[in-house]
Amino acid sequence: MTIRRPSAARTVRLLAATAVLGGLLVGTTAPALAAAPERTAPRAVRAEAPATVTVTGHGRAAAAPDLAILSVGVEATRKTAKEAMAAQKTAAEALLAVLDKQGIAERDIRTDSLSLSPVYTQNAAGESKVTGYQAGQSFSVKVREIDRAGQVIGAVNDATGDSVRINGVVFDVADPSALRVKAREAAYRDAYDKAAQHARLSGHELGRLVSLSEGESARPGPGAVGAMPADEASVPLAPGEIEEQVTVSAVFELV
């Protein structure tokens, strides 16, 4: 039996045909691969913002005052400016001397104003003419022994006579920080209680505190005391209580 080997030319033709067939197969599969859909990552679910409640809390705290601040002054009217200033100086020195005698320290006495102005008089013809000058000086005086405030006012009035002016008295606490702390605590508790009630009414529970802001604290206005007659040894005063008021605004989450 004779085995015939393929010739070299036939071998070359078979290899060429195989290469062509392989290219056709690759060409037919490439579009299928290109058309395959790409896999996309799942989209993240966006969380909804939690519900919140905004409330305002008010807090108050009161204490007995331990400080009286007197507003006192002297005035003098004379024909000339020089004479008015000299008379005002004499009255102011008398005022400061009696304050020193009453045990008021220099650091507790402050000059608030000093003035000199002409005094006008209108004649029958309606014309205004300068007929004199008025000089004045006012002081702020702190009386740290509050029970002696009336006595100090009486002594000042007695020492300076008609030239004195008692403009008013303010009662206060020397250190208001402790009173403000109590008022702030009361304001926060008020805000928290309101927020907790809103949470219950809406079927939620009270969550974390989101924000908190505080407004300016409020203080009572001054009490005025009018001028007293020169023979009055003491002035009865009613200090009452000093009240501090604080307001806060709070935002809480509802869960």
C-alpha cells in the first residue's frame, strides 16, 4: 500500500483557507460582543431629610438687688459763664465731700456729663436776650450697701441744698452672671418641653438637637426718685427684685 503525502503547494492552500475561515468567524462574533449591553451599577436610594420642629423658650430668674446706682447732679445759674462755673464747682465739691463722708469709694463715682449753656429771656418786643448762664454736672454713684441708699440721697440733698438734682436710682445685682445662668436654664427647659409636646402630638419621638441660638437678655428699667426737700434726712426706697429674662430658639429632629 502506497501513502501519498500532500504536496507543498496543497499544504499552502489549506493553511490559507484556514486563515480566511478564522477571520470570518472572528468577524461574525465581534458585532455580537459589541452589542452586548453593559452592566450598570444600582442607583443609591436617596434618604429623606428627617422632620424637625422649631420652638422658642423663655426663661426668667429673679433675685434681690445688692446694688443701688444713683444719678445725682448739681446746677448753678449766674449772670456770667465764669460765675456759673465757679458756683457749679463749689456745689460739686460739696457733693463729692458728702459722698466721701458716706463711705462711697472714688471708684464708685463717675462724672456722666458737664454742661454750660446760656439762659435767654424774652422782652416785651419778643426779642430773646442772654441774661445769664447755667452750669451743671451729673454723677453716677454706686451704693454697694443697698440699705443705705436712702440715707445717702438724704445726705446729698442736705449738703448741696437747692443746687442738687436727684435724677433717679437704679437697683441691680453686682454680678448678674449667676442670675443669667438660671434664666438660661429655664429658657432651655421651656424649649425642650415644648418640642417634646409637639413630638407627642405628631406621633413622633424627640430626636437630637439640631441647632440652638440665644437672644439678648432683658432687664427691667430704672426706678425714678424725685428731688427731696433739704430737711429730709433719709429717703424711703423699695428695691423689689431684679429679674433676668433669656430667650432661646431651638430646632429638634422628630424620629
